[in-house]
Amino acid sequence: MNILHLETSQFFSGVIGRVAEESGYQYRNEKSIEAGMTALSQWKFDLLITANILEDGEAGTLLKTLAETPNRDMPVIIITSDDSIENRERFFALGVMDYLQINDLVPDRLKLYFKVINNGGEFLEELKTLKVAVLDDSNMSLHVIRSIFQYYGVNHVQYFNSPGELVAAENFDLYIIDMVMPELSGDEVLMAINEKNHRCGLIVVSAVSNRLSMAHALALGADDYVSKPFDVREFMARVKGVVRHLVLLRELEDKSRQMEALAKRDSLTKLWNHGAIHEILEHEIKNAEGKILSVLLFDLDDFKKVNDKFGHQAGDDVLLAASDLISQILGPEGEVGRYGGEEFLAVLPGKNADEAEKLAEHLLGHIRELDMGIGNLTVTSSCGGADSRESEDAMKLVELADERLYTAKESGKDRVVTA
């Protein structure tokens, strides 16, 4: 990061310059608006720090001049001994990113501040993916937060003056809201957001800074509370904390979904297990809306002999090879699962029994060609099928397929029966 510092005091420029260089940043000091504008025209800077009073004018003049140049979007920080609210608001209106007191110039705090300004870390990348809503009836506060987010490249942000509009809007991942509003109270806004969106982060900003108000907001579901006026360090640190919380929630939800998915998968073949494929069948029948659906039930022929003659590892290898073929050939047409032992069930929406039979014949041909490389082992499968014209009850449909599977076995195996 390259820092340009406009400051007439050699002492203060020395302090900030030393901290910047110790932090690994490039630092340049100038003492006037003219020299500063010349430097900006010749080199690229990422941050401009300026005192209020310079050799040839005050910072307000600098900011107005800067607004007419290609550097108008550069983040600017004022460092001054003037702590008047009037001056602070005037500079924020001119577009500064922050307004610091000289008393804040403690080296460790400056290092932290520069780190936050320059932070391109993981939390910032996560923040950029979130949808953010900012609610405040003060245009000044909205301007400050907008300036901060624009600098950090956080673009998925909507700004609201009206609580009613925010509550009626879509859900957001992160809310930053003022507690004192004209239409609805902050309490009502917090409760409304929590009622419709439990998976969000909530930061309250307020000019009321007593502990009772803070505790009250947190009790209503806020994740953090920032007192006005705030600076970039505090604001970004608190946003970072809430983003970490949201990232953790997302990770936990992902893990939960993964665990749920694993619970529905067969541990050997990774196909749907018995319960899951039956749920899928019931769901497809319920949502078929008159469209046809077929089921195919496969059973590997003489599988017990494979285990007895070649061992259980060979049996597992056969199951894996067969399940791979079933998944490759029937998976694109619907859903397949291990129904039990050496049985596999395929659910094929949009296919009638004749179409399903052709797919099954194609699959059985590939199973016959399996070369397991285990002695004289050959693999075949029998199949029974049915479609929803015969029954729209999931259990009955599987029973029909099972009866036809039995017929296929009794008729010599290695064949398909669907009627």
C-alpha cells in the first residue's frame, strides 16, 4: 500500500511515516495542497492522510480539488486536533473516509488501523459475497458507511432511510441498522428482521452509547453494537466479527447437509440407500402431475456363490462394478439406489415400461461384459420393472417390479421382465 501524507509538523509526519514503513508500506510526506496534488499526478497512492491546516490552505480546499481529478475515489483520512462535531460532519460530507484525533496517533493503534485499511483477507472476500442492507435516517451516516464499503469493494449493498421499506424488502445476509428511527422503533425493526430471517448478521449503530441500550439491542438479537460517531477501525473490526459468525454458520450448515447426505448414501457403493431411494420414489409419484414413471429392480444373479467361491472382497468388487454401470447408464435418466444386498432400484420419471425395459436391456448387456479379472467369474443380472399406469402407490409399484424380477429369475436369469 502506498500512503501520501500531507502534514506540516515534522514530528507527526515522522510518527506516521515510521509506523507506515515498519508495517511494510510506502510512505511520502508533503506539506502543501499544491505539492500533494503534484505527487498524486505523478505516482499512484492507495491512501491519502491529511491534516486540517496545510501551508497553502485547509483540507476542505484539497478535497474539493481532489473531487475533480481521477483520484476522486481515493480514501482520505483527516487527522486533526479539532474534535468539533461541525467540522467532523463537514469533512464527512466532502467524502472523507475517517476523521481521527491526534490523540489516536499511538503506534500500535496506527499499525492496526493501516492493517484494517489494507486488509484484503478472507473475511473481506466473504463480505463481498454477502447481501448487505444499511438502514439509517441520517444521510450523513449512510454516506460514511457507503464510502467505507465502496473503498473495500463491497458492492452488494442497499441503503434505506425508511424502516418500512427495509422490512418489506428481500432478505439480506447482513443488516446494519440505526436504533432510533422515525417510523418504526429499532426494537420493532430488529424483531421484524429476526422473525423473517434467522440466518443473518445484525449490527446496531446508535448515537446512544449507554450499556443498558447496548444490552437491550443484543437481547433482541443484534450480533454487535457500534456507537456513533465511529471510525473505520472500529466499524470494520465489528463487521469482521459478524462476518466470521456468518461464515461459521455457513460452514456448520454445509457440514450438516453433508452429514445428512451421507446418512442417505450406501456406505459401499455411494448410491442412495434403501430408505433414501424409497423416499425419492414417493416424492416423484406425488409430484408426477399425471406424467408416467417407471421403476426397475435389479438383482445380481447367483451373487451368494461369488462370495462363497471368491470371497467377500470379490463380492464387494462386483457390487462396485455393477453400481458404477447402473449409475452411468441409468443415473442420467433418473435416480438409482442400492435397495438391499445385491439389489438395486432405479426410479425413472417420464419413462414408460417399454422405454425402461430398453434401458435395462442395455445395462444388462454391459454387466455381461464385465471382466473382473477374478478366475472364471462372470457377472449377470436379472431385472423386473413396472410403471405408474399400473399403480401410483410406491410400495405396490416396487412389489410389482419384485414379482417380475422373480419371474426373470425363474425364466433363466440374465433377462428383463416388465409385464
